[in-house]
Amino acid sequence: MKFITKQIEDIRTGAMSEHHAVTGLQVDYVNNSTFVTIASYVSKAKKDEGKESLSVNTFTIQAVPGWEKIPYEWALGELVKAQPEDFSPETYIGYVNPYMFAGGKVEQ
């Protein structure tokens, strides 16, 4: 299964994570929304060893994949898209930046 690689500092612990895998996906074709839950791990090796994730975040994408696409692959591609220049992230506790994985790489 594909995943995202990108170095990210975990907000709660300060630990670095680099392996980000889909743990849940919901596509709502009626309301044109996709919800993808991503678990972030220290590394792929640690995930493969059965270690727990550092964090789990759910992202809302205001679009849905076409019927010809594999939904989780499409969602990963959406999550690594560049952050728009005019985007200003919120600052409240618990906020999840929807562009957290911008510039990351989708790998298998």
C-alpha cells in the first residue's frame, strides 16, 4: 500500500516522523467530500515492526476521486499538493494544517 514520506515534527512530543499511512478513508459522493485519516510513524521500519504511530490526523478534502481512480491513492496525491500562497494556517490548539504533507512524496 502506498504512503507519504516527509519529515514532520510531532506537535505533542517534538519527535520527528517520516512515514505517513492511510488508516481510514471515507468518500462522500453526494456531498463532494473525502475524509482521510493518516497515522504518522517515526519510520516505515518502525511501523513494519509493529510500533505505534506518533499521531493520527483526519483531513477533509472538498472533492472526490473519479470512479476510475483508486481512492486512497488519489487522496494521498491530494494531501501532498503545494500549499497555496494565500493560505494562512490557524493557530489554535488541536488545529490540523490541511497542507501538513505539502511537498511530501507518495511512495510504495
